[in-house]
Amino acid sequence: MDAQTFAILVLLGSFFLMVLLRFPIAYAVGISSVLCLMVQGLPVSTMCQYLVKGISSFSLMAVPFFITMGVLMGTGGISERLIALADAFVGWMTGGMAMVNIVASYFFGGISGSAAADTASIGSIMIPMMVDQGYDDDFSTAVTITSSCEGLLVPPSHNMVIYAMSAGGVSVGALFLAGYIPGALLAASLMIGSYIISKKRKYPKGEKFSISRLGKQFISSFWALAAVLIVVVGVVCGMFTATESAAIAVIYSLIVSVFIYKGLDWKGVWKALDKCIDTLSIVLILISTSAIFGFCLTRLHVPDMASRAILGLSSNPYVIALLIDLILLILGCIMDMAPIILIATPILLPIATSIGITPVQFGIIMVLNCGIGLLTPPVGAVLFIGSAVGHCKMEKVVKATLPFYICMIVTLLLVTFVPGIAMLLPELLGN
């Protein structure tokens, strides 16, 4: 065994061993990188340099700002207004509360950018409300956790910023635009699944549709929805960068939450900022340790080797695209979203582009795959949160989620094999 092969075995073998032993992912990435450097005889100071280099990025500053915006608006009385808007929009349908849950997640996801925040915020309101109206608790929880993944696609999503950085200069504005149609498609597929189940189980309808009620709720929710408009339009039109737009969004969300909706006082703001620091510390540690892990992968030519191995299995681009989806789905079962994006992007993006998938489209494919992983044992963070919020056993939730998994997989296949779904808006608007 030559030195390069041994170093690769040490890097990947120790990493996956620690993942299986349930080490915190940042520790698994960092320790495996140190072991790889030691095997190659490189100084540990190299790791220190790449740790700093990994987070020394102006564009990366958008991540803490978007996280702060989501937390401020998520705890500032926004979710109740968005639920009321969704109820006025789709509550009249069969299984109306399930439809409200899905549409509310689409609206709220565009503000929080986080599936976990969506599940905790929307779920804490919607699940008890659905159960009180005769919906099964496992069904209510399943609808909540699967629809929360819409927030990963609908901008502004900090995961898209992380992907743009990992992919090496992909336009954040193009990624933001690309997420709207796949997010809407995911919502539509989940609504179809919910409708079929609701018909079968005879779940109730809501109030009759009323234009005046819809208009009233839209006006009430306008200030919340305007936050997304400010960010996306500003970035797409070139008025400011993603980082600048995120900073503006934080100030705007602070004003809306404290002075307009009055869902937060200043004490609540400090608590929200404390929550932001907890979330941000995890993200930044992952980004910094993933930088040295990426250095080790590149130095050992692992991306090239992986590319040759996958392309050697088949020359059919459809088969290769399915293999990429399968790899990401498997990784989603054992890893969190941010490390998958940081580690897998340099390896899989060149393979994807070689079969005609653009970097922007691949970003949407990756985010959606990782979103499905958030619902999949044994590391499905959103699955755990949903079970806790819904007070429902995880086994029941997983079983109830199976029909919605099918809806999500169908959406994933459409996004993978129909480029126009992701690329329509970026190409139409020249991003």
C-alpha cells in the first residue's frame, strides 16, 4: 500500500468511524484531518492556517446575518400571521389544516431559512391545532416536518450561501431565484399527498374561501413577507451583495419584530441573539474544520479519484445523476446538512457539471437531498424535533412520513432531470 492510499484510508476511515460512533461532526472532521496530516508528515500549523482561512471570507458573513434574521422574525410573532394568511388561502380545501401547514411553511421558510426553526415554530402551533380538529398526531407531525424542508429551497437560505462558497463563486442571487419553483413544486407534491390521505381518512375542511379575508390577512402579513422581497430583489438586481442584504434584513427584522408586530421586547431580543450565537458557533466550527478536510481531500486527489470511479460505472448521464442523488441521500442519513455541503460539493460538483448539470441546478439538488436527510434516521435532526414538538413516538412519525417521502423523492427526480425547473427564473432574469 502506497503512502497516498494509506493517507486516504486514515482520513476517510477515521472520519466515518467517528461518525458511526456518534462523535460531534466537527470533531470527526477535525480529528480525521489531523491524523491525515500526521500520516503525511505535514506540520499541524497547516491545520491552524486552514482553520482561519476557512472562515476568513466576506461572503460568509451573510450566514450569521441570515441566521439572526430568521431567529428574530421567528420569535417576533411572525408565524401566527403567516398561518392565518395560509388558512385564508388554502384552508377551505379537504384536509385544510394540512394544506395550511404546508403553505405556511413555504411562507415562513422564506423568512427563517431553516427546517428546524420552521418545525419548532410552525409545529408548536399547527400540530396541536390539527389534533384538536380531528387529525391524527402522527399525520400532523409528518406534514409539519416534510413541509419544513421547503424553507431550505425558498430564499433567503443560509445553506445556499454555504453552498455558493463551497462551489467557488456560484451566484447567490441565481441560487435564490432557482429555489422558488422547486420549493413550490415540493409544496404542491406534499399537498397532493395530503389531499389523498385526507380524503381517505375523511379529515375536515376549513372555512369557505373569502377574498376579503385573504386580503385582510395579506395586509397583516405584509411586513413579514416584505423581508424576503428586500433580500431577494436587492441581491438579484445588484443593489447590494448577499452579505449586505443580510445585514439590512437583520435591521429590518428587528424593527418589524419589536416596533411593528411587537412580538419581541428588548429582553426577548437578547435571548434571540443568544440563540443565534449557539447556532452560529456550530456552523462556523463546521466550516473551519471542513476547510482543512477539503485541503486533505484535494491534496490526496480524492475528488479526481471519485470522479473517475463514478464515471467508470456508467457513461449514461441519467445513471450518474441517480448515483449522485443516492450518495447524497445516504450521506444525509448519517450527517448533518452543513458538513455534507462543505465536504461533498468539491467532490460531486465536477461530476455533475461533466454530465451537463449546472452549478446552480446542482445546488438545488444538493439542498433538497440534504433536506430529505434531515427527516431520515439515525441523524434526522428535524425528525427528532418534530417528534418532540408533536409528542409523538418517532416510530409512528417515520411510518406516517413514508407517503411524503415518496412525494419528496418525486420532486427530487423532477429537479434532477428537468433542468428548467431550477433554471427557469435565473435564466429568465439573467442571473
